[in-house]
Amino acid sequence: MCDLKLYFSFIKLIKELNTPSLIGKYMGENFTYKYQAIGRKSPYQLYKEKIGDCNDFSYFATYIARKHNYEIYQIRMTRKESDIAHWLGVYVEEGKYAYSNNQYYSDIKFNNFKEIVDYYNKSKNRIWIEYKVYDYKMKILETGIK
């Protein structure tokens, strides 16, 4: 059973975090990154525990943005140097795509998902071998292979 006071504070937070920028700022100030090999946490679990990984952060950010009627996506990238995937949250803003990486929002706008993947990997000096774009129902919309 959840703590009702904590749950209602989570609901209040969702209402306050009404832009991807505010969501990213909140995550950067309140969450700590720690890789976790087990599944994805719910946004409420992450809110309570304050520790998560890229999958948790991507889901938290896009979940809240969707509550504010943002068109959202998630990108899962597989890198050449690792079999561990990395997740980004993606938001449509002003007809273009912006993204968040872990707890941090980037306000750079892109024309398509591949541009985000290429930019992110170049900035981190990584080589991706595959990416998949998911909608809010986790349906794969696009796949790219290098």
C-alpha cells in the first residue's frame, strides 16, 4: 500500500512539471543515476526512491510530458562498444524534436529521430549499431541500423 501523502505530492508534482525543461530540471536536482539490470521503474517508484537509470528517467520524463499533452517518444540505442542499451526521452516542441538524456533536458531541436541519435552519439564519442523509436504505448515506430 502506498503512502497517500507521498502519492498526492507526486500528483501535485506532475501538475507543476508542465514542460520538458521543468521535468529535466527536477530530475537533475532530485534523482541520482545508478545502473540497474532489472526492469523499468514506474514514475512513482522513481519519485519515491530517487535513484534510477536511463530507462527509468526516460519513462518518468515522457510519462509526465504526456500528461501535459506533449507528443512523446522514447529512443533505445544499442552501442557498438557495449551490449547495454541507452534510452532517451523525446518531446515534440514547436514542430521539432527535443530530447532528455538521463536527468538532463536538451533544448536543441532536431528534424527527425536519426538526427537525435547521431548527435547524441557523436557528443558522447559512441558508435550506435541500432536504434528503435517507441511511442507512448511502447509500439516500435522506427528502427535504424548502422
